[in-house]
Amino acid sequence: MRSPSEPPESGPPPDYRHAYPVFLIMGGLLVVALAVRAWLVPETFGEFGYYRGAALDEAKVRTSRYLGRQACAECHDDVAALHAKDAHGSVECETCHGPGSAHVEDAENVLPRADRQQDCLVCHRRLDARPGSFPQIDRDEHFRLVGVTNAATACVRCHSGHEPLFMNKDLRTARLHPLIHACGDCHLGRQDQTLKQPAGHPQIFQCSYCHADVSASAAKAEHHAIACTTCHLFIKENAFSGRIVRDTDPRFCLLCHGQADFRSQDGPPLITWPGHLADVSEETPDPTRACVDCHQDQIHDLFEKEVSHGL
Amino acid sequence: MGCDCAGMMTRREMIQRLVTGATGSLLVWTFPALAAEGEDPRDRPLYAYAVDTTRCIGCCACMRACRAENDVPDGCFRTWIERYRVRANGEVLVDVAAGDDHVFEEDPVPDTVKAFFVPKLCNHCEKSVCSQVCPVGATYETPEGVVLVDQKRCIGCGYCVQACPYGTRFIHPTKHYADKCTLCYHRISRGELPACVLACPKGVRIFGDLHDPESRLSTMLKQRRYRVLKPEMGTHPKCYYLDLDFEVV
């Protein structure tokens, strides 16, 4: 074979016919390669990157099963309005009731989850890993306190799932107590994560520290065995949280004192609210009356003095 | 050996140019994305996720919502919650919600000094290992930063399951493709929240757009302390854990 650097020689034009098979083979290989590529590489592959572009649209087409509370409120606006005001207001309907789409397809298909204890305890069972500010109970301890004998009693017999605190007032205005409740309120910038009060730490969270008169009278009253926080739930939401039940719905007292078939007679004295009103009223029973209008002395003296914030 | 044909191409040069040109046009033909220019990637959303571990109550509503929304098979998890318990002697105990109901039981551990819950899910890494090892291009990152699996393309070889440092992938037991959290891609592309974010009663899970400086996620990441899991793996995860303790891996 001649090197290209050699000068061209005169004579007949060079004959390349011997190279035709090579071109044919190369061309054939190219066709085969293109055919194999077309067979192996799916359509739209590489449209956006090293993957099938159509997969993006395929991933989008599925319908949503969780619809959000607005969808629930389209039919159940009355319940939604009650629910939004109470302590469970931040909880989506479908968190307890299951996906809304199943209920839309079949009206019967909704989880009545709150009928089972387990479904409330999923969130409210006392666990050491739960943040201390979150309301948690030991079921047995709770039932002993309120005199419930049947351990299988559903939580909804007393607590409405939609209005767990029976609060009539707007949540934000009902929480007026200026107490300090989290470590972070004094220890600025630290999260309230410690499980136990450190040994040797002063007892700064005692109610009697500021409310000495109230707690002294409470110690003599019939409710002396009950912790302040049993009624005055201090749910930590912000620096000024805390709920005072004095002006709230009388049903709050009925949480413990309401007559129910699952209660023993050994626990707190039991009444039915309409029956009790009829018993004590000479005139027409006034359902707006609060228990504390008559029974304040059985609880504690009213708090009247200025709080001394001597912390 | 001299060359008296200066200015002309040698055979070697011509073949080199032909090969270069052919390869280039073949690449652009295969991946039009390489030729795309001018589009600012910041015009698109960049979806990410944050977990506020200080608020988690371990109710596992997220897990139940994920299962219902995405038909996650029994025994497999696209998201789950770990319970960390640290004992006085420094021993760290980790468990997940067992049983069919996925509910944490009391199961007390003596001398627990610190305990908390940590929700886990796919970290939707910026440099995702899973999509790098996939031999058929079935795992990929969408333009919005979500790591997905092309179920039609996946051959179920399981390389990605082994590669993921966070253990978020599994092979679907009946359909035999790799499956994982999609950030509810079908929901977020319609402007809805992922099912787990919707179902969380305590606002632990925060979903948002990193390219939107006003989004709740962007604000959180500006104001709060956070870290990612296993940063030493170089995967650049887009799942940010707020106030997470160092015991968590």
C-alpha cells in the first residue's frame, strides 16, 4: 500500500473495488447498531436526563386518596367548624378517619377510629419518648382517678374526638395564664426535651409558689387529692399558655361526675346534668349555669390576689 | 518521513474528526437535555423536606397515611419512625413501631435519661447513589429534585437497595421492582401536600420548595438549627432534620 506522502504516479486511476466489502460490512453494522438501539432504548429516553421522560407523566397520573379537610368540610361543615376550634384543630380529619377518597366512593367506608381506645392512645398513651408538653395518659391510672371500672371503656364516652376539651371559647383567648411551663422559658434557647427534672433543681413549677392561698384552701377542700393540673391543663403552646376552667362549660366537671353505665358508685359522686339542675332549681333550670356557681367551696377559694412573680 | 501535502487532512485526522462529530451528534440525539440551554433551573421548584424531631409524638399517622395513599405492601416501608432511647450508661436503644397497627407500645427501658422519635424517609439526595448505580436508568432525579423509580424500566436487580445509605428502598414483593418514597409525586405535582405531611397531627413534617425563599421550609432552614443524615457519604440529602441529636444515624 502506498503512503499518502508518496507523489502520485501516472497511470490508470487507482482501483478501490477491493474496499467495497469493508464499506458494506461497516454500513451493515451501523444499521444493525441503530436497529438494536431503537429496540433497546425506549421512546423519550434522555428527554430530561438519563431516564425515560414519559415516566414523569406516568408518575403524576395517580389520583390522590387523602383529600384534605376542605374536602371533608364540603359535606360536614358543622363538625369541621367545631373541630377547628378545639385542641384537635391542627389534626386533619383523615388522620383519624382514614383516606377521604374511600369514604367518597362508599359512604359507609369511614374509620370510626375513636370508638376504640387504641385509636386515641396511639397519640395519647404515655411514652417516655413523647415530648413532655404533649398530653399523655397512663390509661389505668386515669381510669382509677375518675372511677372507671371497665378497662375497655372507649375514650369517646367522655371526650369528644372533635372537641376533646369541651371548650366553648376560642382557644387562643381561653389560654390566659401567664405561668412559666417549659425549661426553655428560663433556659433561653433550649428545647424542652429533658424527661426528668434534674436532681437538685429547685421546685419552681409548683402552683402554690404563686397561689399559696388557693392551694392552701384546696388542700382542705374535698378535691384535695387531685392535682391542680388535672383541671387546669397546661398544654404548652407558647410562653403564655395554660387553661383555666372556671368559666368554661359545666360539662368539664361531668367528665368525672357524669353518671354513666361504665362507672362504679365508689368513685366520685355521680349526677346527670339535666336531672341535677331540676333537683336544685326551684324555678326553670338554667342550663348555662356553671358547677362552680354553687360548688366552689368544694374545690378551692377563688384566686383574687395579685400574683407575685418572685421567680 | 516528510509530508508535502500541507493543509490537507491526513487519514488519521479525518477519522478522528469523523468519530468526534459522530459521537457528539449521537450524544445530543440520545440526550436532548445536553443541548438544552437558556432555561434557568431556578425557575422550577426544588422540592425538599424537613423533619422537626422535637415535635414528633410517635403516633405513626404518617406511616398509616403513606400505606393508604401508596399501597405500600405489608412488611415494607416508604417511611417509618424510629424511637431512640438513651440510657444513663450511654447505651442507645433504637426500635420501630412493631405489629400490624404500627403503634409504639410502652415497653419501658430502665434508666432512660433521654428519649425521642425520629421519622425517616427517602432523603431525595442531590447526588443520589441509587440513581448512579442503576444499570438501566430506571432510578432518576426529576427536574424538581425528586428521586423516582421508573417501574416499567426497573429490572429489580437490587443494586440501588444495597447502595442507599439510608435504607429507604425495598424490592416490591409481588411486582418485583425497586420501590421507595416518591414524596407523593402525584400529589405535589398538583399542588397538594404529601400524604404523610397532611396526616401529621403535630406539624413535624415540613414539605416545601427550596427555590421559593418565602416557603415555610426555606424560612425554617434559615431560622432553625438542622443537620442531614450521614453527610460523610457525600450524597447531599435534601431531607433536613431540625434539632436532631448526634445519636441518630
